[in-house]
Amino acid sequence: MLGVPLCKGEDLWLDLPGNPSGYWESSSLSRFNEELLRAIGSAWWCPPRPGEVEQLLGDDAPVSQAHHLFFSLHETQTWVWKDPRTCVTLPFWRGVLDAELSCVLVLRNPLEIAASLAARDEISTRWALALWERYLRSALQALEGLPVLVTEYTDLLDEPDRWLDHARAFLGDRGLETDGEAADVPSFVRAELRHTSYADEDLFAAHDVSGEQQELHVLARSLVGTWDSFVTPPLPGETSSTDGLFESLRWSFPLDRRPSRHAVASLIREMPLETESENTMTTMHATTNGDLTAEWREWLAENLLLQVPPEQLVQALVESGTPEPAAQAAIESVLADPCWRAGAQAAQHLRKLESMLDIHQELDGLDGRPFALERASNLSRRDFLERYYARNRPVLMLGLTDGWPAHTEWTTARLKERLGDVEVEVQTDRESDELYELHSTEHKGVMRFGDYIDRIEQEAAGNDLYLTANNHFFERPETTVLFNDFTMPTEYLDPSAPPGTIFFWFGPGGTVTPLHHDVVNVLFVQVHGRKRFSLVPSLQTHRVYNSIGVYSDIDPSYPDLERYPRFGEATRLDFVVEPGEALFIPVGWWHHVEALDTSVSLSFTNFVFPNSYSWEHPSFDR
Ligand SMILES: O=C(O)CCC(=O)C(=O)O
């Protein structure tokens, strides 16, 4: 509109569904931004934390690729580049582009953004608000020190001529020439492209918006104006569920494909929103006048669906202070509710699926292969596929690591010598929290690798400290030297797979990874030390009390069978994986892992076979 050139015309994304005049974005740079995000275990729909994208500046390859790509698409002296993804990737580009940047930050009511993401990408409101919050906080931090015009989307649509004068003045003050004749305002700024309009009051009244998000919106609006050198103000903290949501997305879905709104819904419900203005949890008690609180009615319905005898439920209600006639009446009222009938029908369908799982398991036992962990060496690709991968059966592979330098190079002493100064992320303070795995984000800490090694050598065996797959060890550029210490078994794995498909586990004896299943197939290779595994087949998911995401409530070392009786019927495989052995963990198989010694393991997900699945997880909200 201002006559400042965009990227080369053939690279522009034009005429897209839902936005006929196009996004005015460079398709190559948008794709490149997405690759950058993937390289650090993120995606546009699951953005990184501020500070993460800078890691990529330590590696020459992406930096020179980015530089080359950018300037091959922009051959003019001045240019304009628009891409919302730069809100999170800007720190990388600031390190790459040897150009004087002037930035325009356009603010929009987050409810409008949510409506637009819902219409275009089927992204739910809570997810969209978390995206807006992460993008805006990242942008406000990344813009520090740059000339910035902070402006509002409504101003552009309501008074485009005035907005253009502002933009012209901002660019002109920075010596950027704009072409006064170029603007064909009506063809660009078309009010009908604005599908929704929300005021601040709507944001403050909306239940889905956290206190932190409201504060961020107000703060951002206070920054509107021209900045010669932008000063990032102290930002409100990020809503705690925002980080939790993105970490869960990162671990629950392949990053090359955005999960459906439906698949993400359970992760969102799992994390109650903490707002200042609302307290969503009413205390759970029964009133004495016979009307039960919503929580007790839900409890009743759930237990009736689980086929707990009504007499038992009456007794529990009476014990909690409800008069018996009121308890009886409450059960009758739940059973008379049409919602109950719908729920009971759905529960019956679920029971039917469970009975089919049991039948499959029974039939599986007829093939003469006993239910035991099979061991094999030198499996061909075809045998591995036919006997294990395609049949969703585990196998312990022997001899896969013969000749790997890692056997001598990955001792604590050698690792310390080689990488002692590298800063690594680790899980800490796990023993203070029963749900340490679920709360893994809160347990992350950064320390020198050498200090971490000292600590695991000095402290007694235990579960407090562990460098897990979730700590992105191989995403640190300094660690790539370790790739020379093992040979990828290309019979089963694809060496050209992107980074982020190979993981490093390193901890003292005593670490425990609680019972869970992975969302993809995994080849788990034990390099040093031993680990004890308990495996439960995927077809027995209905016996493991999977109340949260991919986690079970059961501790297989001490299962409380009174509380979790169905686990007593589960068949399980218990065994120890020795150094040099590799366990194929089929997708969906439950596993609990305990290190018996100081241990180094690798896990691979880059199979030469398809390895990406759609999952539905149970709700996290209790
Ligand atoms: O080694 C561990 O502690 C856990 C390994 C694991 O759960 C996995 O690779 O999925």
C-alpha cells in the first residue's frame, strides 16, 4: 500500500481461501520459519518459549541458509516482510539479517484473533488465546531496542488514511521512502474482511480469558505509538496453563501436522484456568436439603456409569452428611435425567469396545506364541515389520550397538571431559512432587553438564534429578558431536529424519519414569547401566486407569489393587534391559521404567515405516 516492495511476486501467497486478497506473506519464508520452529521442537500452533529460538544462532547452517534465502527473495534496497511467525522467530532473524530493521506491531483484540483462528484453522478459543499470549509476549521481548510502530488493527480498518499517514511518517523518519501514489486503500482495506469485532469489555467479561491475558492486552494497548528504540516493559507472568498446553502439545502430537481441535480439547480441559475473577471449583459437599451440588451429581453419574451399585453410592452420600431419603432422591433424579440416558448409552458403547479388546487379546494367545518378551538379533527389516512393528508387539534386540564408540565415550568421566561446559536442561526436584512427570515443565532447570554429572555422581541414587527426552539435549548444537558415537540401525531407522526424533536419557540409579504410553513407536537403546521395565499391552488400556493424557494412576511397583482392581487383571511383562540391548516399545504399550544404575539411554522415533497417529486422550480436569 505504501509502495515499499514485498518479496519477489512469484513467492507471495495470494488469493487464499478465507482471505481472497492474500496474506501478503512470502511463502518460502513462512515455510522456513516453520522449519526453524520444528528444529527446536515447536510449530506455529505450539510456539517455543522466549529464548529457545536463539539456540539456532549457534549453528552456522540455518544462519547461512536463512541469510541466503531472505536476500534471494528480496533484491531491493528496502523491503517489507510480514509474517506472524516472526513474533516468535524474530530473535533468530535479528541475528541473521544484517539490515536496519524498523518494525510495525499490529495489536488486535485476542477474541477477534480467536474467532479468526476458529474459522480458518478450527482452533479452539483457549488454544488461540494461549497462542496470542505467547506470540505477543515473545514479540514484546524481541523488539527491545528496535524502532517500532505499535498500532491497532481497528485503527487501520476504521481510519485507513490516517493510519497510512502515521505509518508513512514512521518510515519516513527512518529514511525509508514510501510512494505517496501507491496506496489503493479501498482495494486493500476492506471492512468486510473483518468478520468479528470485540471491545475490551468483551475481553474482561469472557470466562476463557485469564487475568494475566487481560493484563497483557491492557499493557500492550498502553504501548501504542512510535518508539525510536523500543523498551520492553515488565510483562505480566504468562498464564500457567499456556506453557502446560504447549508442552503437552509438543509431547502428544507429531509437529509436522497440526492436531484437530477435538484431539486438543482434552489437553485443554485438563488444565483448569486460574483467573483472578473466577473460582471454577465449588467446594464439594452435599447440602442437607436434598439438592446435591454439581460436583456430587457428577460424582454420582460417573459412578453409576461405572456400574457401582446404587446402595453403595447411597451409603457414601449418607456418610458425607446427606440424609438417606435425599440421597435416594438424588440418585433417582440423576437416573431420570435425559442426559443420564445419553451418557449411559455412550458408556455401553465403550464397554463393547473393551470387550472386543479382550477378545483380540484372547485370540492373540492362540497363535502359539506365548505372552513373553521375545529376543532377537539381526532381524531383517521385513521380519521386524511383520513380526513386531505391524503386529504392535515388543521385542528386545541384541547386538544392535556392537562396536558403538558410545560404550567407551559416554562414561560419566568422558562426557564431562567433552561437554562439561555446555549448559543443559534437566528435570530437578522431582521427589517433592508426586506428579513430577505431569508437571515436568515446572521441574525444568538449566545447569552446566559438568555440574549435573558431579551431582549424579555425588548424590545417592534417587529420582530427584534426571535428564530426560523432554529436555531437548540433542537440540543443543554442542551435543551433535555425540552423533559420531553411534551408528543408526538403518535397517529400521531413517537417518535423514529431522532432528527432534532422537532423544537422550541420562540419570543416576533410582530414576523412575511412571507408567505411561508413547504416542508413536519407539526404539529404546540402553547404552550404559541397566533399567527395569514393566510393560502392559496397548490392548489392556482399559485396565490401567488412564485418567490423564498418556499417564496411568498405577505404580506397578506397588499397585494398590483395592483402589485399582482392574489392574489386577492386566497381563504385564517385567524384565531388565542390559547395556547394549535395544527394546522396541510399540505405540500405545504402557511402560514404567526404573534405572538400576547410573544410566545412559537413547530413544529413536525415526522409523522407516509410518509412525504418526491420531490420538484421543482422557480429560485432565480432575
Ligand atoms: O528411560 C526412561 O526413564 C523412560 C523411557 C521411556 O519411557 C520412553 O522412551 O518412552
